[in-house]
Amino acid sequence: MASPRLETYCCPNRDAATELVMNFQPDVFCGVCIGSASVSLLLTILQLLPKKGQTPRKMPKASSSSTILLLISVCDILGGLGMIFRSSVWLGFPGFIANISVVNGTSVWPSAFCVGSAMWIQLLYSAGFWWLFCYAVDSYLVVRRSAGLSTIVLYHMMTWGLAVMLCVEGIALLYYPSLSSCENGLEHAIPHYITTYAPLLLVLVVNPILFRRTVSAVASLLKGRQGIYTENERRLGTEIQIRFFKIMLVFVICWSSNIINESLLFYLEMQPDINEMPLKNIRSAALITWIIMGVLNPMQGFLFTLAFYGWTGWRVDLKWRKREIPWESMSSSTVGENAYPSPVNYQSSIHDSKKISTTDSQQTDEAISMLSEGNTSGDDRLTRSSPIYQGW
């Protein structure tokens, strides 16, 4: 699981709340983390591998949205590997881990492992949060026709730059001036927790707003294409809205326990003695949410692939081939009424006005297809008769 308590535990003089959760059935907790992360890792890779019997549908080029979705899955996979490695060492070498509690220990390796593994997990999941925020921004810009593959460079700079900067800054403030003197006061811990949860709260607050505006822009785009809003187009807009809802639902399910647990632990830290009887229920709630975090945090990778692509099946095609990103082109209820022009070869005999109209329709269809790519649930929304599909 990903929690700033992992870094706080590396302090020999850690606070009582951190001591409470980190020392509660550590073997069971590490086993839960290994099991959940392993299952999520295997299922995520299974979801991303090409499947037998699937006919790849062509797209002219990989969109920035599809690249972002893949990078989110990569961050989850690498973060899950970090959890498995950290928990395996914790279980396999208890004597090695016990040296972290020694204030003036002779070996620096236990502390180095503790800090390094915690930073790895935090950095990868923080980067995943920033990529999810970039996905919401890119979805809105795609509909506004202000994004493309060129913007992916900016997303890389923002995501990795902010993730590294916040992670390093939080760790530096927590361990200042040395590892043995950290957690002496809240001035050390609070900045670290803020830098850890800032991207998570950003996604929780801003992404729903951006998704809502994107859905509204999609509806306007579909209406403006023909001047009418048919049942098929309404269905397409609804499915895009459902896809955004599933993404946010997975995020809330996987990370709400972290916010609840952190709130409970901070409340316990404010008490003179956390072992008092009136605080028993709060301690129990903190321990329960701690275990829930160990289950749900690593499962984000697999659940996100379900939200992105749906269930892709078990039949893996291990033959090497260049995999093309699945996508959908748009269908119209008035294809027979020439709502879309027939596939044509752009020759000099075609009027310039028709070229402009076809190009505008293609740009509209491409923007919508980038939002619905990976979703293969519908056959009546977009058909291969669309000029977008046949033109590439």
C-alpha cells in the first residue's frame, strides 16, 4: 500500500500513531500487501496483452489519451512491484528490519532500504495521480481540438517533474536535519503529508469538474456536427460519461480508505495518550482501514484497466506482432441519408466546400474516438462505413 506512514516508520523516534499501525500484525499485513499486489499485477498484465481472435482496428496514430492510459498502468505495475519487494524483505528478513528501530545503529542499510522502498512506492503512485489528472485535462483539450501527441511532452515534464519535486521535498523536510532526529515535531511531518496527498486530492476535486465539462463539450460537438442529436449520438455521449464515472469510482474506492485512515491517525496523534479506553473505537477503525489500504491500493492497477478497456478476456496471443490500439469510429443514425459522405479519393473534381466539410467531420470523429478508444462494447454507434475508419 502507499502511505506516508511508510516513510515515517523509517524514523527511529516515530510517533505513537505510526507505531500503532505499523506494528499491528506486520506479518499478516505484509502478506495481504503481497497477495493483493501480485493478483493486481498479473491481472493488469493479462488485460494489456493482445488476445487471440481479436481483430485489430487501425488508427492513424496513437493519441495522447491512449499513451496516458498506458502510462497510468505502467505506474501502477511498477508501484505494485515496489510493494511486493518491500513486503517480501519485511517478511523474509525480520532481523534486518528490526535494525530500523535502533537510533544509533552501526549499519545504514536497513534505513536506506526503508527510505528507498518507501520513496519508490510514493513516487510511482504520485506519478500515477498526476497522469490521471493529465488524462482529464487532455480529454477536455481533445474535444476542444487543442491537444495532440505534441502535448504529451508537456505532460511528461509536468508529471515526472512535479512527482519527483514533491517527493524529494517531502522526504527532505521529514528527515531534516538527519534521519535520527526526524518526527520530533509536526513541522517535520505535516509538509511531508501535504506533498504526499496533494496530487491525490487534486484528482478527487478537479477531475470530476473536467470530466463534466468534457461530457458537455462532447454533447455540443455531436449536436453541432449535423444540427441534430440522435439516439445513437446520445448513447455515445452517455457511454463516455459512464467511462469517466467508472474511472473516478475506482479512484475513490482505492484511495478513500487512505484519507479516512490518515484523519484517524492524526486525531490520535493529537491525544496525550492514544492507549486510553475512550479511544478504543478510533484505534480499531484506524487498524481496520490500515488493512483495507493494503488490499485496495495495489488493486488500483487492475481496476483501472477494467474502467479503461473493460474485460479483455483470458485468451492471450503470445505471438509477437505490433499491437495497434483499439478504437471506435462514430456511427450515425442517418448514414443512409448521406449524413456522412461516402469514402472518396480526394481528387481535383471534388469541390473545396465538400473537402472542408469532410475534414471537419473527420476532426470531430477523431476527437470523440480518442475518448472512447479501448471500449469495444458497442457496434451500433460507429461503423466501418465512416470515412474516418476507411480513410486511414
